[in-house]
Amino acid sequence: MNYLKNIICPVSAERIDENRVRLTALGVILVMGLFLMTGVWIIAALLAADFFIRAFKEAKFSPLARLGDLLVRISGTHPILIDKAPKLFAARIGFILTSLTAFLALVELSLAASVTGIVLVIFAFLECGLNFCAGCWVYTYVVYPLVKKG
């Protein structure tokens, strides 16, 4: 577990509420779980659209982020502010995975679609249930070494 102490994440000055992020991840688990149970590609496509909004636009327009905000307000938890950049990076990974999942399901490669969907569920569970950012891990061990060489 020593390698976890050296994880490098993208950094920004913007902050977001960790509670909302974790509840949004729960929404991702539920929606992707629905896709995995039904195999209906449009479910994955709609989730990809939600990831796109969170990754490249403003999260306030994302249905899952809005639901997370609502649940945070209802629960009355105090905000835990964290760096926004790692979560944007993770949302971009989520966008890629859900887009790939939707495409694979559309072209009837259901096993491959299920595998990519399960990977996304694992990443979202790590965020929601264990407060572990898989995006930071990917950035540290995949992206950063490639950028550092260039």
C-alpha cells in the first residue's frame, strides 16, 4: 500500500463537495447496473452524455450531479471540499468508458460492452464506497509517465 502514498493527481484551485461526488458515483453504479441487467445501449449512451456534461461542460447541468446535490442537501451533511481536477479527469475516463460501452452494445458485442461497463462500475464503487479515486491511479501510472517522457 506504500505506492498509494505517491499518487499524483492533476491539480486545480477549484473545489467541489466530496459528498456530491460520492453520491454521483452511486448514481453511476445504479445506471450502469441497469444497463448491465438489460443490455439496452441507450442507457449507456445517456450515461455517456451525463459524463460528457460533467467532464467538458458544467456539472450543474448533469442530472446525476444534480441528484447528488439534492441528496446532499436532504442529508444535511457538511461540505467536504476537494480538488476538482482529479474528478474532471475521472469524468473524462467515465465518458470514454461509457461511450465505448454504448458503442459495443449498439454493434451487439454484448460481452465486450459488459466488460467495459463492469470496469466503470468498479471505478465508481471505489469512489463511492471506498473514497478511492481510480482516476488518480490512472493518471499517476498511465498518463503522467507518458506526459513526463514528452
